[in-house]
Amino acid sequence: MRTLPSTILVVGGGITGSTMAVLLRRVGLDVELAEAAPDWNTGAGSGITLHGNALRVLREAGVWDEVRMAGHGFGTIGLTAVDGSLLHEERSLPAGGDDLPATFGIERPRLQSILAAAVRASGVRVRLGVRAQVTAQYGNSVEVAYNDSESRRYALVIAADGLHSTLRAAVGITDTPKATGMAAWRAIVPRPPGLDRTNLTYGAPVHIAGYCPTGPDTIYAYLVESTKPRSELPPPASHAAHMRALAAPYGGHWPAIRAHLTDSSQVNYSRFSQLLVRNAWHRGRVVLAGDAAHSCPPTLAQGAAMGLEDAWVLSGLLADEPPAAWDDALLTRYHDRRSRRAATVVEASVRIGQWLLDSSPHADIPNLMNRTMTMLRQMP
């Protein structure tokens, strides 16, 4: 009798996929990870804001101590006028519990490097620079073909391959991302003296002007504007100048930030999208996680956190059952535990973005943030 495979394949080595792989190994499961980027994307991106519910999962994955040393945590957020004067100080609710920072900033490449090292140290077999595609399912196994002509069978395939997931489409889940009408300019710059938390300015001349400390010496700054046609975007060599021009009206710490916006190669531009797969997140033994299942604009800074929570929940469910029981019922339980929570976050994030696009009153934004964070204090 042919022995059934017991290895789990995680496709995608971003924050969700890497953390998923580590958590699966920590509960004793056999794991492979396939990532298309040869450098594991350890140099990509600028900064990221994480709330306590994300930090809670990173602690479960055993990387919190290293992450904590590399970033910066804080407990309040300021709302400021265009001139930099403080309008309101909001205490951030600690969604991960009182023993973790409510809000935390870190450079995204640094976080990715920490997670990549943890994956290696855990004993996960890693394949970089390869693309995986599901070619067949056989009840208790999934056949995967790689672009290097190799094929393998796995007990389960976790599609953590992002917003534009090829596996999602390959298994017949037809949901696709939608544009939100907003885009952000982001850059890592030196941290001005006295900047120790996020301050946000809502409204003209851009929708959101904000920054987040990412460590003792750095912050990432971001400016959110309405999406422009690609033909109207400045050339890449002018990205720093464009970001400086957008930031020019803002006071407070912004003059110091603007002075360091000089290197266009360090400025990142990205359009905001939304995605919510409302029906089942799996087909057979291929299951979605992270941005492949749900993605939201970063107006609540919960995109990565939702993927991390997926990793926590799914790894726990798989650990409690033998591979023969990784079936439709188990994967439906995963969906049922995660889908309503993810939907709440996606819908709230999109609503905030729409208020900003419509130039509606913003008094409800802190209230909606707090209601959502209160919900997130509960275990997923």
C-alpha cells in the first residue's frame, strides 16, 4: 500500500507564510516552504505598523524578543492639524493583551529577515526562486508541479501567496482584488528628535499624512492620496521630489522628514486594494491564508495581523488531528473561526478609506478603530 504524504507545503514566504511555517514546525509537523523570490523579499518594502494581536502571534512563533529589539512600541496615537498642532491624543487599546505594546513599528525588511531566519532555524525545508502550481488532487494528497520541472505530493497545500494568488485562481476560487481608489507613498528616514509615536493628519492636501517609529533611529513616513492613472505618475527618478512636494504643507515633524526625502530608490509607491473571499477558503486540500483570502487597505494597520492570526488558528487545528483528518470538515472549521473576524476588519478598513475619499467628517474614525480593536482583544 502506498504511504500517504504527511508533509505540508506552504506556498509564499511573506509574513503570513513564514510565520505559518514556523508555527507548524513548533507543533511537530513536517513542512516545506516554496517562495518565488530568490532573495525571499528580505530587501523589499519600507515600514510596517503592527498592533498587539499581531505581536501576540509573533510571540507564539518565538520571534517576539528579536522583533521587539528591532522595532519600537508605543501606546498612544496623535491626531494633528496640518500645521502639526495636536488636536487629539487617543490611547491605543492593547489588542494583544496588556503585556504587549498596543502599537509597534518595524522596518519591513528587518521583520522579513527575522522570520526567514526563524524558518531556517525551525527545520523547514525551503525552496527559493521556484513557483508552485497545483496540478491534481487525490483525496488525501495534492500534486504540485514546480517550474523547475519537479513534481511532488503533499498532504496539504497552504496558499499564502498573496493578494494576486495564483493558487487561489488555480483551484477555482474566483474572487479577485478590487482597487479602493487610494495609494500611498512611503519611505524610511532618520527619526527626528522627540518623535516617539504615530501622529496622523486626516484631510487635505492628501487624505492621510502619517509616520511611525520603526526603531531607535528610523521611522517610516507615508502620504496617502487618491490613485492616479499610471500615465500621470512621476517617473521613478522623481519619486522623492514628488513625496517632498506632497509633504510640503505639513508642519510638526514633517519639515525634518522632508529634508531626508532625497533618494527616489528608497521611496515606495503602492495602490490600495481590498479582497474578501466570503465563501469557503479551501478546495479539497488546498487552503488560503493571509492576503490570498482577505486583504484590506492599511487604514487600520491590520493586514499583516489578519494573516498572522490565520497562521495561528490553522496551525493549531492541524496539530490537533492526524493528516488523514485534514479534510473538508477541519478546513471549514478554520474558515468559520476566521472569516467573520477578517470580514469585520476588511469592512472597517474600507469604510475609513471611503470616508477619507468622500471628505466626510472624521470624528467617527477613532471610534471605529477602538470598536474594532476591542473586538480584536478576543482570541481569534
